[in-house]
Amino acid sequence: MLTPIKKILFATTLEPDTRPVTRMAATIAAQFNAKVMMVFATEPLGSYGSAILESYLSKDQIKQLEAKGQKELNKTIEEKIKNFFDEEMLNGPDYEKLLDKVVVKHANPVDLILNSAEKYDADMIVMGKVKQKSVERVFTGSVARKVVKLSKIPVLVVPLI
């Protein structure tokens, strides 16, 4: 029996060169009548940046600033997604029927992807992979490679040129 694909986790950075990955996630979702959860990881501020903020603002002010920033980032990302589908999928499916959820978090990208896939009960992960220089790969690895290695579900990695 074939494994049904009902939920797809789509990990993205929303850079212009990631459009083929978005297209692939939307195409698969449309073909299988599946829903898409999009995840977008943002890097945490870091200890140095946090220390600077804490020297000028109270903890409540920092929390309010983070909440406002998160809300604005979510709005920006949703606008980018809508614009993408308006530009790229003129004759394709309505993005609102495909896109079930958008998650934007300050988190390690690998952890966010894997944890979200489990919580969302995803059947598949779709993500892109940028070619790295061999030196970068040795020292940093790649998010895609780590997700493929650790994932319990199929991962479709779309190469980016």
C-alpha cells in the first residue's frame, strides 16, 4: 500500500533563490491534496546583543520588543508567501488552500524543522540545499544534511544553484 502524503513540512529562508523549493512543496501538496506547514528559523540575538539590550531596557521592555518584532516578522513572511504565489502560481492552486500553518521562531534550524515535523505529524519534509565549499562543510555542516540524517520521515532536498 502506498504511503499517503497529507501533511508536508516546508522549511525555507524565503531568499529569492529558494523559489524552486517553494514551487516543489506547492506542487507536491497540490498533487496529493496535502496541507503545508512552513517553518522559518531566525537566529537568536546572541549573548552580546542580549547583553547590550539588557543594559538599556528592562526585561519587560525586551519581551515587548521581541513580541512586536516577532509579529512584524510573521506579517512580512506571510506577505512574501502571498506575493510568491501571486507571481508564480497564476494558474495553480490557491495558496490559502495549501498553506495550513506558518511557524517563525528563534531557533536552531535543524531542531525547529525536526521538532515541527513531529508536532505537525508531517509525512514529508521539503527543503533546499545550497552548494557549500568543502571547507564550510567540514566546519559547519549543512542544515539539509543534518535533517536528512536525523529525520524519521522522508526528506526531499531540492538543489539550489
